[in-house]
Amino acid sequence: MVRICMAGATGLAGGTIAAAFAEDERFELVACVARSRAGETVHGAPCFATVAEAISGTDFDVLVDYTHPDIVFDHTMQAIEAGRRVVIGTSGLTAADYARLDSAAREADTGVVASGNFALTAALMTRFSLMAAEYLDWFEIIDYSRPKKTDAPTGTARELAERMGDVKQPKYEVDPATVKGEPGLRGGSVNGVQVHSIRMPSYSATVTSTFANGNSRLTITHDADSHSADILAPGTMLAAARVTEITGLVRGLDRLL
């Protein structure tokens, strides 16, 4: 049985996922982290104000983090230094951040799984997009989310762009950085891939990768209601089970399918 500490246990996603861990006999939810409920019991587990307090106060195997971009890196480093394993469901970390976490995890002989999106449909969208990038030279990404989304692009779109750029650098007739007028209107470059982020009401969590080959186009879209956090639970639980076998960082739920 894998012992879980859930950071962000009172949030929309974290609360749903914590409840799923508490109900699944493969796992034991032994600690939660949420300042608003510190000193109380959440989903049957003691709740701490900080990850550091949870590390010193409980003996867990895996930290699952659904908190905030500003603190997830520190949470992960604290867990790695304590020899614990980590599943990162919080977006906002950069490729450089992940490189540092990979190095630290390898040095500590522990493992981390991170994914911009733990929905199984998002993992499949990523896999199919990476396949398409092998064969098609032209591709860009459009990232849609709600107005309150604090990071751009989303973790899903950032991870996808970084990995697609590793497969192949897309083709451009005009370098986006040299566009006349307002170069920023061509989007932002993530590992050489143009990403366009839209933040408006009515959107929730949508990422579209668009490809072209001559006069034909291919569009692959993951579209989900981010208010339905239950779609994240199966993938997060898969990662929590598999991270016990990993040394270093594995990025992308699709790598575990």
C-alpha cells in the first residue's frame, strides 16, 4: 500500500483527488496539507499547514502536489531532500525547473512524475501530437483557459510545446521573432514552437495542436471542464503507483501509459 500526502487537499482538484486516494484500497491517505484546515482532519487524515510540517510529522511515501506555481518547486525539493517521492499536478514550472528537479531526484535516489494534465484524454492528445510532429513539419499550439488562470501557457500546453520541439523544430517561412508590426501577436515561443494563449469566459481547459502538410490540415484537441476534477484522479493515482519504481524525473502521463 502506498502512503500518500496530499498538498492542496482543500482545493478544487486536490480535494477531489484526496477523496479518491482515501477511498482506494491501493493507497493510504496519511497526511494532507492546507493552511485553512491545519490541525484538523481532512478525508480521515491529519492536516498540516506546510509540506515541511507534514514531512516531519508523518511517514508517507509519495507527496502529491496540487497547489500553486509559486510554491510547488519548493515543496518538491523539500520532499526530494527527505527521500520522498513526488507527483506534481501543479502547472507553472519551466524546463529549467524540471531539469533541477531531475538532478536532485537522481542524486537522492528517488523519483518524480510531473504532468501538465493528468486527464487520460490529455495524455492521449499529447501522444498523438508527438506522433504527428514526427511526420508533419508545420505545427503550432493554441491554449484556451478561464480568465483567472494565472500562468500562460497552461502546464498542458507548455509541456506539449517543449516535447514537440524536441521531436522536431517546426517550419516557418517568416521567423516569428522577426515579424513586422507586433511580433508578440504571433504568440510566444516554447522550445521553438509557437503557443497562443487565450483567456476568456466560457473556456475552461482546452489545448489544440494544429498541423499542416501542403493543403491539408490536422487538428488534435483536448477539451475538458476544469470544474470536473474527477477526470484527473485516475491519471494521478496511476502516477502515484508508478513513481515508486522511478528514479529521477518522468515528465508526461503519456509516458506511463
